[in-house]
Amino acid sequence: MLTNFTFAILFASVFLFLFALIMKGLNTLILQMENVSLMRDGSYILQNINWTVQHGEHWAIIGLNGSGKTTLLKIISGYMLPSKGSVTVLGKRFGNYDLRELRKSIGWVSISLHESLYGNESAEEIVLSGKFASIGLYETPTKHDIYRANEILELFGCSSLQKRNYSTLSQGEKQKIILARALMGSPKILILDEPCTGLDLFARESFLSLIQIISNSANSPTILYVSHHIEEILPLFKKTLLLKDGTIHSAGITKEILTNQNLSNFFRRSVEFSWTNERPSVHINI
């Protein structure tokens, strides 16, 4: 028979084991949206969104213009609150946490951010401003901050742009600087909102190669890549979500989501889909 002492030790061991499993599950959860809807002027922009992102997953989010992609991103980053449903990001449930603090853990790259940045600042200053999540550099960076900013610029092959005025840079160079800025705060989530808009073929591939480098780095953030171009889905995006008319059309393993049948249903047009060197492409049958 088990003595009271032995039973107590056994009970404590089982409890600690189960507690560790629960904590491990919590630590791997990056994002959870449950029955999330957003209504404006009597119409749904998003409706019944149920989506979970685990640590170590990188997702591509594909949708046509007006599908609700940007609204989805604004909810994730705490700039908009849903009309109903619950949102938990990095273990923080909306309504129980200061969302301003949460945003410090989220890096955001988008073409609209270009319009907000001051063109008379140097590339280095704009990258440094990412440490403080500010538009403009109003705080004095430390020597470590300056070293890190230049380290990222060097990694991106942009050391020569360090002192260049931001307004004089090409579109592709600007996008790299915005990406470097997003990494300055060591984000846990990196949101890329149609980052290749306005880039030519070569600038696009150069930018996408940086995304691959980031995903391979130690302590890589979870990457959410938003686009309406399927050919931009890199091999690192093992998961894909198709967003249509404010609802999730399908979500899951990329190679199971991107098929002729599913994409034809998604686009409501007959399409021919193929893979080349682990990159997808789609042709619409007109």
C-alpha cells in the first residue's frame, strides 16, 4: 500500500507534469480569434473569424481587395476592437490588457507607413525610431541601439544607405528600411501588409529574400504575410488562410489549401495552379 507521504509525492509529480503541459500550450499560442466579427454601418466587414496561430508557424493571408485583410490586421495589432468575439494575442486577452504595450511586440510593414514617415530623416534615423515605435526620432538612442540598427542595415545589404535621406531612396530601398525599422523592437509578431506593392520584379524578389533570411534567424518572429498575389507565398509559409468577403474561406496547410479546385472555388473562376521550385503560381482561364 502507498503511504500518505508516497501518495503526496506521486500526486505532486502528476500535478507538476500536467501544469507544465498546460503552460507549454499557453507559451506556444501566438494568436487566437474566437467567433470574431466586426460590423460597420449595419454591414459585416469581418464575420465569425475563428483562427489560431501557434509559435513557430508563419502564415500567408490571401484575399482580393475588399476582403477584410487590413481590418483583420488592425484587430490583431489592437488598433480596432471586434464588435463581438474574443481575441488573444501573445497570451494577452483583449479587454484585460493595455493594447499600447502589446503593440510594442508587433512589427508592422505596409506601404501606407511610407506616407507617414518624414522624408527629411536619414535611413538610420528611421530604423532607430522603430525601437521607440515612433514616427520620427525624438529620444536619444544608446550606442547599443545604433549598433543594432547598423547591424540590421548591413544584414539587408543597406549599409550604404545609412546616412541617405529617406526621400531620395528608391521604392525597393524604402521598403527594406521600413522592414529594418520593424525589426528594431525585436517583435514577436511581424506583420507584412502587401509589402511588395509598387516593387518591380527584381526589387520584389530581393525583398522576399530578406523575409526568408528573417525566418531562418534565431528567435524569428511569427510572420503574417498579407497579399493578393499567390506567387509571393514563400516556402516558409507552411500555413495559408484564404479570406473572402470578410469570412475565412479556408485555412490550413498551404499545400492542402492551394489546389485547383479550392482556388477555383475561392476566386469563383476556373484557375490552373502549379508549383515551381516550391513557389506557387496561378493562371486564370478567361
